[in-house]
Amino acid sequence: MKKDKDSKSHPDLVADWERLFRVFIRPEGQASRATLIKYMDPILYGLNDFLKTHVGITEAISLKELSNDFMDTIICENPEKKLADVISCLIKEIAPYAVNVASPYFVGHMTSAIPFFMVHLKTIVAALNQNVVKLETSKVVSVVEKQVVAKIHRMIYNKKESFYQENVQNTDTTLGVFTEGGTTANLTAMWAARNAKFPPKDGFNGIESEGVVAAYQAYDVNRCVILVSRRGHYSLKKAGGILGIGHQNIIAMDTDTKNRVDLSCLKRTIARLKKETPKTCILAIVGVAGSTETGSVDPLEKLAKIAAANNAHFHVDAAWGGPTLFSKKYKHLLNGIQLADSVTIDGHKQFYMPMSCGMLYLKEPHTLDVIAYYAHYVNRKGSVDLGIKTLSGSREANSLILDSALKIMGRKGYALLIDHGIETAAAFAKEIKKRKLFELWTAPVLNILTYRVCPPAIRKQLESASKEKRREINEKLNTVNRRIQRIQREAGYSFVSRTTLLQDNKPDDAIVVLRSVIMNPMTTIDILKEILDEQEEIFNLQLRDLLM
Ligand SMILES: *Cc1c(COP(=O)(O)O)cnc(C)c1O
């Protein structure tokens, strides 16, 4: 067999029909079944071993060094490796350099351990390879999706049984949709809100058809705004850009001392907009239920009232916090969520689903009619095709994973995870307060908190310092905290993240804080104490002088 000269092709391997047939394995004969299982075993259990033993974030090799091994951009003509070799390479050469997000010492981000059954469920979804964009490639899965969407809708909105009987399998109505993540769920919500504000009328075909310029003209508007607190997720800005609203018109409201939207700032802003720029349209008010940086929850009931009074769409971004509703003990923290016109929840966050899965829920079952698209070969009018009212086209059957997970875990299983996160975060906050070196910056409401290293002597100085002096001290502290986070990350034993928050909403008073997210059920208070010990040690041995 002739081969291209410079390829890395394996000497014994060729690409031909015989081999292709073998690659398209169907578990029919015993032999091919045995082959499949032989290959799946190291994937499922080899990686599991890795996750157990590989504590630490990355090996001590820099990204720059690593990238040197990934410079080759030629696709070989003939195969390079057998499947078994590829799998072994993934386990031995890639996995050790990937981030062990499942480690209980990895408490910096919203990506964490998943129950192992998720891997099995994901495998089944891949094997079935259903495409939920249309009934013709998914059949029963479309029905399952409608059912599980109604289950979560019920958890949020708790409407009457008759409402669910009428809508659960109704092909004309939509209680929720699956998306790639929270970003696209938020985008979908803003898309629907925009289209509802500028519907077709005499001489105008609607904003979706004619675009923003024509819509603003037809409705005598010169600007649309979306109001959300400073803690709002940046995906809303993307939505502003994509929808033609302009991301500078996503206006950030100040926050109160608990990082919730400051209602007086919101009311002032609305009054000012109405008085000074009467042609401004308030498209939506967004409440955050579990902000990404601090886990704070906005006063949703009050926001709902303000939105209604101003004829604005009320969206709740509960990408993170949504599953708190599972917990009998803590669901009250999300009071008012049932008033939202739409709610974002991520599956790959506190539903502990594998990457990636987001969802958007709608209070009214016809809200998404304004974003419906039809095509002749698919998504015909009156069909069950779920792709009619989604931003995505082809997509995987995430509903099968979510529905199965709900059955395996039960409400209570998820509630235990939620309660553990909230209570461990509270214990962690207590421990931070107890240690002199640390300053708790934002106390946890859910399972996220922020803090910083700030020795008592410095804290004392800050209390009486002038504005100038305070800024100077905070800048030093910012450097110290940035470095602590980096040194700890690079040591590879544990990981917290960091972010920058404004003190008293003042843009000049930026405070760098360490951020920790407690979602791994294996993360205990003892582990968190070890993480603080390490930070103390890093500070004492390497950074103390910076504050002199
Ligand atoms: C994570 C998050 C998002 C974005 O979700 P992705 O799944 O990353 O796209 C939006 N809002 C909040 C509050 C989040 O925590």
C-alpha cells in the first residue's frame, strides 16, 4: 500500500471499506459485543481510576510546554492508530493533563464531579444518537422531553394539575426548551421578549422579519434596554449584541450590601429613563437567582412587581441556583421565581449533568410562539417537531439524561446535594471568620462565597485610612490575593478561583477576592480547612513582604 511520505500513518493500518465496516460496530454478534465492551472498559473504569487518584488540578507542566506537542496540523491519509491505542493514549497522555474537576479540592468553579451514572446515560444517548430537532429522528424522545420539561416547570411554577394535563404533551404549547447552556437560554429569553415587544401590526411585519430599525420606527422607539444588577451574567450582553439591542443597553444596577440588586437604584433608573428619554423601551428586567460570582439571590417578588408595573418581561437567571427548589429547607430562598415570565436553569451545573445542557422555562405556554421557525422538510406547522421553537437546530437527547437522573436521584437525592453545598459553605464562612488572616467578603446565601487575605493590622489601617491611602492598600492586597490564587493553582493540590468586586459599587475601589463554589458532595469542611492552611502558608512564606 502506497503511503504519503511524511505522514505519521501506522505501518500496518490502511483506510478501506473493510475497516470502515468494522468501525461502525453494532453490538449484534457476540464477537463485536465483546470488542465493544473491551474498549469501553478502560474508558469507563480507566478514567474512573484517574479521577480517584489524580488529586490536583494540573501536572507541573506549563501550557506553553504542552502546546509544543500539539503543533502538527496535518491529517494523515491513512490511520495513525488503532482504537485501543487511541483510548489508551487518551487515558495516559490527555487525561493526566486535563483538569480534574471532580476533585473535592477543586472548589473554584461551577464545574465539578458528576455522579458516575451520568457517564452511562451519556453513552446511551450517544449510542441512540437521536436528533431532537424533529420527530422523524427522535419519536418517543420528543415525548419524553415534553414530559420532563413539564416536571421541572411544575417544580418552578407549581400550576394546577389540569394545566399540566393540558400542556404536557400539547404540540402547540411549550413549557420549556433545552439549550446548549445558560448563555443560549438567556439569549432565547431575551429573543422572545424582544419579539413580543415589536409584534406584527398594520403595515409592519414584526421585528423578527423586518429587523430592529424598522421595528423601532414602527413603534416610535429609539432604544431598548435590559436592566439587571452588576452581578448579572455577561451572557446577557451577548444577547444584547446578537439581538441588535446593543450590549451597552444592558444596564447594570448597583447592588446592596448582600450583592442583590439595589431596588432604589432600579426605581431611580426607570424613573430617569421615562423622564429623560421617553422613547426608551424597557424590554426586560432580569433577576439573578444564584449569581455566578457571589451566589446572591435578588428579591424576586419585588422585581416581578416592578417589571409588571413597567410592562417589561421578567426573566430570572437561575442557571446556577434553580435546583435549590429541590430542597424543602432552602427553596424559600428563591421565593418569587414562580412570577417570572421565563427562567434559565443549567443542567450541567446543579443537576450534575455532563457538559453541556441548559434549559429555559416559560410561565405561559405560548411565550415562544414569537420565535417559531418552520421549514418544508422539517418543523412543519402543527407538527411535534421540537426544533420549531429552539435556537439550536440539531441537538442531542439531553432530556433522556435529565429524566433518568431525576428517577435515579429523586427530589430528595438532589436536595441532599443542595443542602450539603449550602451548609458546607456556611461552615466554611465561619472558619474564614475565625482565622485572623482572612476577611470574609461575601457571606454565602447559597453555596458560593468570596473572601480575601487581609491581615488584621492591615484591616485596622484600612478602617482609618483616607480614600487615597485605602486605594493604595487595597491595590497591594489585590496583588497578594491574585498571587495566592495563582501559586495555589500551580502547586496543583487544590483550586479556588478569583474575581473582582467593587466596594460600595465604586468603580475605583476594585477588590480582588478568592471565590469558592461548594458543589462536590465529597468536599468537606476539613478539606476546606486544608485549603485555607495552604493559603496561609503561601502568604507567610512568599507574600508577607509585599504588604510591608
Ligand atoms: C453559568 C451561568 C450562566 C451561563 O451559562 P453557560 O451554561 O455557561 O452558558 C448564566 N447565568 C448564570 C447566573 C450562570 O451562573
